Amino acid sequence: MSEEIKNIIQTEITNLFQPIQVQLQALKHEVTTIKEDVTNIKGRTEDIPTMKKQLEELYAMKEHIEDIPVMKQQVEDIHVMKEHIEDIPVMKQQVEDIHVMKEHIEDIPVMKQQVEDIHAMKEHIEDIPAMKVAILETNEAVKETNETVKRIEATQEKHERTLDLLSRRSIDQEAELKRIK
């Protein structure tokens, strides 16, 4: 009997965690999509230095030599932007981690309810021996009642035969009396 209960509980737990597995698969898909986006962004960031260099060359042709400090500042700014772009995958991972944590936090009330349900089931399981005793007692009472009913039916059948015999005797006696008269 306890093996059956274990199987029931295991089935219930599996059913409870099935939606979580589905959500996990969806998250894995989102992570894959984000990784592809990051790869595309990295590909674009590799073109940035070339474009900046072309831009610098255009400025160099257009501007006087006195504009060199401005160009240096622009190059430094580009390096800073490049560092920020390189941080994008880390930031995306942090955002994903935050989303995962948020989902786990949102699941806490559901998990808490599941734990309460398991505790309630445990209380019912603890009542099973008492229920077995009550069922056995009820079965014993039913058997006793069946035996009593059988005895009553047997007695009733004897009474019916006796009444039938007496009634036939009475009819025979009346017929005899009529013949005598």
C-alpha cells in the first residue's frame, strides 16, 4: 500500500514540475536567441573601428592639423563605446539571470501551496490505518448482519411451510365436516 502512495506522490510531483520544465525549455530558447543577437552585435562592432577610421580620415582631410586633439578625444570615446559594446553580452546574461530569479520568486507562492498540499496529503495518509480498522469493523458488522438475515429468512421459510400445512389441514377438515353434515 505504501508503494502505491509513493507512486501517487511521485506522479503528483512530476505533474507539478512539468510546467516548470516547459518554462525552462522556453527560457533556453530565449537564451539561444539572445546569444544569436549578441553574435550579430559583435559582428557589427567589428565594423565600427573600420568606419571610425574612415571617418577620421575624412576629418583629417577636411580639418586642419589643429583639430588633432578633437580627433584624439573622438578615438578615446570610440574606445569607451567599444568597451561598453563588449560589456553587452555580460549585461544580457545579467538580465537573463534577473528574469530567471524573478520567475523563481513568482513560483514561490505556488511551491508553498504545493508543500502545504503535500503536508495535507501526509495527514490523510496518517489517517489510513484508522480508516482500515473502521473498514474492517464495518465489514465484520456486515457479515454478522448477513448471517442474522439468513437465519431470519430460514425461520420465515419454516413458518411459511407450517402455515401452508396448517391451512391445508384446515381445508381438509372443513371438507370432511361438510361431508358429514
